[in-house]
Amino acid sequence: MAHSGGIRILLVDDHSVVRMGLAAVLSLDEGLLVVAEAEDGAQAIEKFRTEKPDVVLMDVRMPGMNGLDALRALRAATPGVRVLMLTTSELDEDIQQAIEAGAAGYLQKSVTRDELVRAVRCVHAGGRYVPEATARRLAQLAKRRHLSHREIEVLDGMRRGLSNRDIALSLSISEHTVKAHVKAVLQKLESADRAEAVARGFEQGLLRVGE
């Protein structure tokens, strides 16, 4: 519940300038009060215990304990915690994991001040705030079947530009089996060709740059 001073907020972001900006933006509304700040997930858990904020506004990607792990830890300790993820990450994997872990909302840092305030109030009131575009992506993801471990290995071979024969040799399976896996990957990722499947793989976090 909000206290007499308004909705109490904990800001969690590894960039001090971002926290300063958010605090300044939120302070323009008399009903919102930033009571604490944290620069990583571990610090967020400690600040939550001591300050008992009404809403936690948290980044996803941070060094040390990231926002998703902190969200899971907070939910395990306090199931009723209201956490609104605010991030630059547009990866389907991050969005899906955040919602599955119990986030009450998911916003991009490019959000307007009015929408941010509206989201904080919605989450505090017990609602869930997910922008329409993000909700559509979640619905699309729910329709897609997950790729198996072997299919992800084949997709990685496609990412490296390997032919079906080369993928077969690297995985010690037959070329016929690789062809079947490639067909399944294209169908599950709703892709017209190998290049599009690889692009979808990166979008969904199945593939990562540098790996």
C-alpha cells in the first residue's frame, strides 16, 4: 500500500545517470516518491528488505546479479512484490523470462514520462502493464514451439554458414537428419530461409553474438 507520501519506489539500474534521470522524472508527480536506489540485483534485494518500497523499477541487464535473477529472488522471498522492468533490451527471451518470473510490467527506456507514471500506478494498484506491441510479441511467442537442443545446434551451424553436410559432420549425424532438423527449424521460427531463421534465432535469444 502507498504511504502518506505517495507510492514508494526503488530504482534499480547500474547507470547512475539513468537513476538520476528517472528520479527527476518521477519526482515531478507528487504521488510518487523514490525512497532508494540500487546499482545491481544483489543491492536491490538488500534495499528492498530495508526500505520496503511499494514498487520496484528495475533494469534487466546489469553486471553481477541481473534484473531477472533479482526478480526471481524477490518473488521467492515476497510473492506480492510489484516489479516493473524498465530496460533497453528488446530480446524476446528477456521479455518472456521477465513475465514468466512474475514481473508486473515490462517497459522500454524510450517510454514517455506519462506512460511511465501510468505504468507505475497500474502496477501499484495490482495490475499488469505490458505495452500493446510487447503483448503481441508475447502472444506470438506462445504460439511457437520451442526448439530442441539438437535443433539449436543445427541453427548454430546455419549461423556459421555451414552446409548441411558440414553440420552433419560436426554433429556426427547423417545429412538426411540435418535436412529434417533444418526444415523443423524453419517451420518453428516461421522463416522463409536460413538467413531469416538465424535472424529470428538472435531475436529470441537462441543465438548470441560472439558465441
